[in-house]
Amino acid sequence: MADKWATWLLKTRFGGDKEAEREGMRWLVGVRDRVLDGAGIKDGYSVLDVGCGDGLIGCGAMERVGPCGRVIFMDISEDLLSAAREQVQAAGLDGSSEFVVASADDLTMLADDSVNAVTTRSVLMYVEDKAKALREFHRVLKPEGRISLAEPINRYSHDRRDRERFRGCLLPGMEETARRLNDFFVDEREECAPMLNFDERDLVDMSETIGFRQIHLDLDIDVGPSPPISWKRFLGAAPNPHVPALAEALDDLLIPDERRRFEEMARPQVEAGAGIQRRAMAYLWAVK
Ligand SMILES: C[S@@+](CC[C@H](N)C(=O)[O-])C[C@H]1O[C@@H](n2cnc3c(N)ncnc32)[C@H](O)[C@@H]1O
């Protein structure tokens, strides 16, 4: 059985919905290009992609470094490293690639001053000690090397949410159910704490303290109506690798009558896009 990172990234993140996957990937390609632009990658560079997943950023980096360059794909998930290796082969990418199992906060297998760029997307959010990881990125970079990262700032929407709603849906008369679901998915989940223990200013401050000499951060905040989605997709998607898909949680947490009432109230709102969506994404690049 695939590990939880691979199961989420390759199966449940889009709720098994092909249209959602196409939409999500369109957005991710834009994020990828922004991360790669921030890294200032040139022909022949060596790039370390931390938390490479199935290869989104690393494959893009391979195209930019060309046949004389080198990309190190690094992740804690062996299953995802295999998926990334398959992507590299399927794309017929030239240049050298390595696939390494390691954690972002311990890159001891890499020498000091050994790569031109470190990229990462949506990985630090899962790492408890972000400063330790950033220190490792700084250590392995050559002088003048760059980190470039994109991280969701989940604290932005978390601090503004109404706990009596669940995923944007108003549940009049079912506030206790909404609170129980919110507790289950975020508030009482220790492994979700790193997703909320930082914001964009912390990323800048940590980078400065560690010794990066030039730092730039863009913060994108989008607030608007949540897009209308099918009930199947709403039930099938898991928002992150630490939690199950909603359908599974509803089966475990709600009694049948409560579950029926939840669907009666939430479904029309989900299908009509009646909720509010708040998203914040930080893009940081910094020079050693
Ligand atoms: C949201 S996915 C992002 C994957 C990839 N960067 C992308 O842009 O598609 C998070 C990735 O971080 C990896 N990950 C989680 N904790 C990690 C850690 N401590 N060190 C390195 N990778 C980690 C997961 O295995 C997963 O591949």
C-alpha cells in the first residue's frame, strides 16, 4: 500500500474528479513557473527540489538546467520518489537526476556549498521546525545560490473562519456538528499544527536570521465565492495528507440522521458555490 503522502498526492487531493485535477494542475503549473523563476535557474545549474512529490517542480527544473545540469529530487516518501522517477523517464528529460530519501530538516547527505538553487513547494508547511530546514537549505547552497519557495499561509483563512460553519457551509441548528467536524479536521489534530505555526513574515524573519543576504516575498491573497463543485468531489477530497476524505470522516463521526441532515443543508451550498473561499500563498526567494 502506498504511504499517506503518495496516496494523497496521487489519489485523494482532487477527490478523484478529473475536471478538478485539470483545473488544479493548471493552477499548479503557474505556481511551478513562479518558483522556478524565483530560483534564477540557468543552463548547467545543480538544483535541489525538497519535498519533490511526483516531480512537478523538479521536472520543470530539469527542462531549465538542460543536459549539462543536475536535479536532485528529494522527499521523505519513497513512493513519490518512484513516481517522480517515472515522470522524468516519461518526459524523456535529458540531464542528470538523482532521487534521494531525506527530510527537509536534515540534508546531511549533501555537502556544504554544493548546489546552485534549492526549490520547494508546499513542503515547509508540513515541517515542524521550519528554521532548521531553512538553515539546511542555506548550508547546502553555494555562495550566491538561491532558495525559492511557495507555501500556503493557512493561518490567514484559519484565523478568519467561522467555527460554526464547516468548509464554508452554514449549518443552522447543527453548530455542534460543525464544531466537531472542525475539531476533527484541524483543531485537535497534532500533526496539522505545523500547517498553522507560521505566516509569511515568519518566513522572511527566519531567512534573515539564518543569513540570507537578499530576500523577497510576494503574498497573494484571494477572497471570493467558493467555486461550485459536485457533492461527489466535496465528499471525495481530502484537504491534506493527514486527514481522510470527508465521506470517511462523516461515516465515523456522525450518526445516520445527523449525516442526512448535514447533507440536506450542505449539499445545495456546495453545489451552488454559496460559501466564501479565502486563500493566501507566499512566494519567497532569497540569495545566500
Ligand atoms: C503538497 S506535496 C508537494 C509536492 C511537490 N513539491 C509539488 O509541488 O507537487 C508535499 C510533499 O512534501 C513531502 N514531505 C512532507 N514532509 C517532508 C519532509 N519533512 N521533508 C521532505 N519532504 C516532505 C511529501 O512527501 C510530499 O511529497
